Amino acid sequence: MTAYIYELVYLAIFLYIIAAIVYFLPSKSELKQRIALWLSIGGLLINSLAIIARALLVGRLPLANGAEFMLWFTWFTILAYLFYEIKSKNKGAGGPVNFIGALLLASIPLLMSRQLGDVAPLMPALKSPWLTSHVLTAVIAYGSFAVAAGIAAVQLIKNSTSAEVWTNRIVAVGFAMMTLTIVLGAIWAEQAWGRYWSWDPKETWALITWIIYAIYFHLYYRRDWKGRRANVLLIAGFVLVLFTFLGVSYLLSGLHSYA
Amino acid sequence: MEIVKKIVAFISSMRAGLFLLAAIGITSAIGSYFLPNTFYRSPTFQLLLVLLLINMAFCTSQQLLKTVYRATNGRKAGRPSGVSALRRYGLILLHAGIVFVLIGGAINSFNGHSEKVPIIEGEELEITRVIPEAKPFVLRVNEFKIEFNEDASPSQYISNVSIIEDGKVVRDYSISVNNPLVHEGIKVYQSSFGYLIDVETIVENGSPERKLLQEESIINVQGTDKAVLVYRYIPDFDPARGMQTKSYRPDNPVIIYSIYEKGSLVNVGYAAFGETVEVAENAFVTFHGVKPYTGLIIKRDPGLGVAAVGGIMLMLGACLALMFKTKASEQKD
């Protein structure tokens, strides 16, 4: 299976795109919804196989380089969305979320193709028990923010607020996990670099991301910024998430250069 | 009195807090691009952090007082308890955590000390020379070594050190990446490494001269108008890669050097350890080997405990607030 890791990634991207297209079709039929849902589940299964293939290839939990993170990030985004769709019975956001999933996964062949087949052992700085918790919490945080942004986009277009309570709930999960990511990262940085906070670009942008969601909660609970403005904030937040993950790695240099 | 009240009310208001958070976010975004090394130490940015600390300290203590009041007069006020109370405690913990982290950081910026120190294998460092407030002890680097993976990439950097108090070794420790030494409030981290080059020059009728030199040092060869630039140590030399070492494992160690005559370059070459290079007629240079030095960060952070408590409060608070949030499907809007 490890030999087919690239094919698995391409197949998952393909399934997510098809799922997104089907979700986007104007028909409201039950059959369309079912097909879209199962395409998305199919993508998720292939995505899972790609993670397992990567784990077999490197003989550890694959949570170190950018491509490994991206596999998990997409996987959790789709998983969280499916959970939301089944639980809330709202189906509108399947298109954007699957599309985001496809784009995220497509960044592997586009930006970090070599990393997927890279079997080099971990560098000394990454050999730490904090790696797993720091990265897994980041996966959950980023994935939750992705789903919230997808739902927010649909709400904006439809000019509706029917899913607002759900986005708030999903963002709450993301925010709590982002808090853990940052603090666990700080504990680890204190062990590895001798400083728990260095204003490294990744740290700075993670903090900026955290701040925008903190502002969202305060405005939401004051009932100042509900509806449209809250949704805009959630989309802006996700743009910051993407910049923290991709933009910082490719545009700014710093201590977090593992990709 | 009214004015003081108003000022306090503004400083402790959520509006001011959100404004400060936004200001910190926006300025640090700009700073991360234009002034990545200096911006965060600038007085303007530090002032924003201090204002945030004041705002959050006021705001959090007000919330705490309210909650205590509610808890003591709870029944009379007819307040809901249980789940929503736990969520409230979580949120207070989250805010108080930020206050603690900021205080810890402030203590460190006034009283903390961190410095990177290169120490050659076999040499000793008096810790008070780096951190005057420390309880005195001597740190001796017995050995610096790099462990390698099968593919010759580094798997770990290790400094074996001894702690000496009153002339006696009281403790031996292997400092490695992710595994600092902690002793008497001082932390010592593995941060970098380098090599000094062992060079000998021999000229006819003169006495040989042997020195430990840093990379990129120049030695003048006695009695000639030649000088040698000891440029770089390459642990695993491959002529096809030139200056780029194949790995950090010393599989084919060489020294890259260049020879100058009256200031102009006449030759560039490389020599293995022990190999004799003829610089001029009857004038020779030999590179006997390298001596590693380890780059250690030596740190004292008296605010670390406070910041650590803050970090734990942040994590605990975030989890409590999340777990006891009313479910979306149960929420009424």
C-alpha cells in the first residue's frame, strides 16, 4: 500500500471534488444528498488509507512534516463535517467543505510533493513526547475552523442564520483546541529551544488566529456581531488559519521550518 | 473620584480589552514581516502588552468577585448552578491564565537572563560569569558528540557535562536537544555546535607553531610573504558538492583553505587531517584535526513558574468552558 501513497492522495482529492460538485447541484432530491454523502465518506476512507500508508512508510505516527499534517487536517475537516451533517441534518455546507478538503489535500502534490515519500528520520528537535499532543490538537483546531468557515460561507450566501448556533459550537471546539495547541507548543518550546515564547512567525500567527476567534466569541455573546458579521469573521479566521499553516511556512522563515 | 471611577471602568472594560487584543494582533502581524527580530521588544509593543495585562487583571478580578458573590448569595438570587457555573469557572480560569502568563513574562523580562555560550570540550565555565544572580557552580563540558542515523543525518546532539561545586563533581548529565539540564534554578540547553581547527605551520630554520583557530581565520607563515586562510571544516567532503558537506558524520573530513601572497589569492585547496600542504618553498601547513565546541543556552527565568501556572489554567479553563457549554441542539435562540 505504501507504494500507492500518491495515488491514494489523488483519489481522495478526486472523490472530495466530485462530492463537492454533487453537493453543489441545485436538485434537492434525497438521492442526490445520499450520493454526495457517500462520495464524501469514500474520500474520507481513502484519506484514512493514505494516513495509514504514510504511517507504514515511516514507522511512526505521521505527525511531523507539512504533508503529514495536511493529510490529518483534511481528514479531520471532512470527518467533523460528516458528523455535523448527520447530527444537525443541515446539508447545505457539504459543497464548500468538501471543496476546501480537496484544496487542502491538493496542496500536498502542489507544494510539498517530496515530503509525502520522504522517509528521513525525525530531526532531533522533533524527538519529543510533546509532538503528538501539540500536532493532534492543532489538527482538531484547524479542522473545526475549516468546517465553521464552510458553514459560514453558505450562511452568508443564503443570508440565513439558521446554523449559527452550530457554527458557534464548532468554533468553540476549535478555539479550545487552539488554546491547547499553543500552550502545549509553548511547553515543548521551553524544553527544546529554551524559551516558551519567541515571537517566531508561526507562534505569532497562531496567536493572531487565536485572537480573531477570541474577538468573535466576545462579540457573539454580547450579541453585537451575530449573523452576517459573525460569518465574515469566521471566514476571515479561516484565512488566517491557512496563512498560519501555509503562508508562514512558505513566506516567512523561522524556527518552525520542518517542511 | 468620579473621573478615577470612569478611568477604571474604561480600562477594565471588555471594549478596551478587545481593542487591545486587536491592536496586538495587527501590530504583531506587521512586525512579523517587517521587523521580525526587534519589533516585539519595542516600547510600543511592550506597552500594549502591559495595558492588556492591566485590562485583563481588572476584568478577571471583577468577574471573580461577581462569581464569588453569586456563589455565596446564590439561592437568594435564584441563579442557575451546576453546569453553567462550571462553565463560568472555566472562563474565569481562562482569563486568569492569560493574566498569569503575562505576569510571568514580565518577571522574566525584568529579572530573567538567557545567553548562548560556546564551550570547547574539556573546558569549564563559572556559571556566575554568565548569570551573576545564580548560586555559584562550575559547568565542565567533558564531551560534545553527534549521534547519527543510518542515512548519516544527525539523530541527536549531546553535551556530556559535569557540575562542580567547591572543586568536587556533584553531578554528571547528558544535555541533548529536548532534554535540558536543570540545576539550582538554572537551565542549560543544547543549542548549536561548531569546530576549532588544529593548525600547525612549519618553516625551515624556525620552530613549528601550533594553534586552535576558528573557521575563517588567517595565519601568516613566518619568514614568507604568504598567508593561509583556514576557511572551513567539511566533515564529509565530496568534491562534486564542494563547500556543501554530504553529512555531519566525519566520513571524509577535510579542511578547505586558501593561500594568499601579499594579499592576493594564489590558490584554493583542501587537505585531509595530517596531510602536509606546501605553502611556499620549505614552508608547510598541516591540519591535525578539529576540536568540537558546544553552543549551550544558559538560562534563568524567575517568572517561569508563574507562566507555567498560567498555561495550565489556560488549558484547564478552555476545556471546562467547552465541556460545559450547552449543546447546540439544546440551545434556544
